[in-house]
Amino acid sequence: MPARGRRGSCGANGPRLAISAWQPFDRSLETMLAILDDPGADLRAYATALDRLADAPEAVADALHDSDINAVLASCTFCGKRSRQVRRLIAGPEVLTCDQCVSTCVTVLDDELSSGWRERHDSA
Ligand SMILES: [Zn+2]
């Protein structure tokens, strides 16, 4: 199935995502397709396969949450750049800031508050 080869990556040079996280969905879909092809399958088998297929997205979401995908997809709250586009992302409560935005902020503060703003803030 060609789609399976593409799933799990973000383009040819993109980061590899947690392909194994999709296995619950793959298994439940394959089971559903097998039951649909089985002329002897009864209503109970259809219902069970549908229940498993319906539960699969939550299992995938749990697996992705536990993987490093969050670090790969993390982005600066201010400029939106991804972690791979910057040297460092600094986490705060509910926000991330990149080194480039911090540098811009330092330049703005230097311009607006004069170059001694850090010392004055520390001693205040
Ligand atoms: Zn930024």
C-alpha cells in the first residue's frame, strides 16, 4: 500500500515521526477490512471490529504523546519557527521562545532602556 510508506515522515528530508505509534490504527483497519471481505463474518464480528477501529485514534494519540514527536513539532510561540529552525527553544509556562526572538527582545530592550537595563533590573 503506497500510503503506508509515506505516512510517518514529513517529506523526504523531514523528521521521521513515530511510525510505530500508528500500529494500533493499522491493525484495527486491517482487521476491519478482513472482516468486510469475509463472507462468513457475522454482525458481532463487524461490531467488534468497528469498536476497535473507533478506539484506534485515541491509542495513536496516546502513543504519539509519549514519543518525541512533541519535541520535533515544538515551535516558538512568538515567531512560529520549529525547533529544527532555531538553535534553542526555551520553555516557559504554556509558551516556547527561541534564541532568535530572545535576541530581538534584547536588542529592543537595549534600544529602549539603554544598555544597562539588565543591571538595573537585577538590583531593583
Ligand atoms: Zn522565535
